[in-house]
Amino acid sequence: MRLALDEAAHAVRGGDVPVGALVLAPDGTTVLATGHNEREATGDPTAHAEVLAIRRAAAKWGGAARWGSPQASSSEEASGKGVSGRRAGAWRLTGCTLVVTLEPCTMCAGAIVQSRVDRVVYGARDDKAGAAGSLWDVIRDRRLNHRPEVIEGVLAEECARMLTDFFRDR
């Protein structure tokens, strides 16, 4: 979570709300990708920390070599199972953990479910827009085909303080 807090500090420099995220490989220590809010910096309303980290992790994870798996064979690539060295279904972040400083919103919760992340760890609750247990619980909705584990409240006070300080200064 401390790495996610460091990433959140980068968002402020671009004028964005300080939310940081990272995706950990299944070993729980290797950082596959990071992201911080970039909506103001890029003019992209979907540029939330979680979405950016998931996109970057999927791009890295989905190459010919997957974490802990042998590389795709040349016969698989020759047979068309891979496009540009990527294997079909390689976008799935199975076994990975998303760590984020603020409870994900509904858009991010949807991206989390669709990416097949196994675990979400977040800091501060978002009582106004949270979709991992506060306002909604999209991530663990029983009607969906994938329900990641959710661990909440990790360094919650520090995560909330960063957000409070940002909005107080505005």
C-alpha cells in the first residue's frame, strides 16, 4: 500500500485526485504495473488509477511469457493462437492482486471483475461512490462470473488523509 500511496502523490502533480494503484504478480511481491489518476492530465474520464494499472499489467502479463508459465511455443504462434506474440486469453490477470488507495468506483469495479484479478486490497472507503462494499458491492456481486477477494482498510487513515488534504487545499 505504501507503493500505491507513493503513486497517488504523482497524481497531484498533474492536478488529479490523489489515487494510486498497482498490480502485483501472483508471487505477491513483483509489481507488474502502476497507475495513478490521470483524468485531468490526459482529459480522459476513464483514466482512473485502477484502470490504468490494469491496462498496463495486462499488456505486460499478456505477452508470450506469463508469470510462472513457460513461453508460448512457436507452434502455438504459428497456428494463429497468438496475435503479435500474445496468447488468446492472455489479458486475464488470474492470480494477481490490485492494490489501490481508495475503494474502487463502479467503472473500476467492472474493470476489476472483467480482468479476473483474484484479489483487491484498498485503503480508504468511498462512501459516496465505492463499489467494493460501501455504496455498492459490484466486485463481489453473486450474479457475476468472477468475484475477487476484497481486503479493505489497509493504511486507511493515511490514504484518507491524502485525499482530505488534497480537497482541503482546493
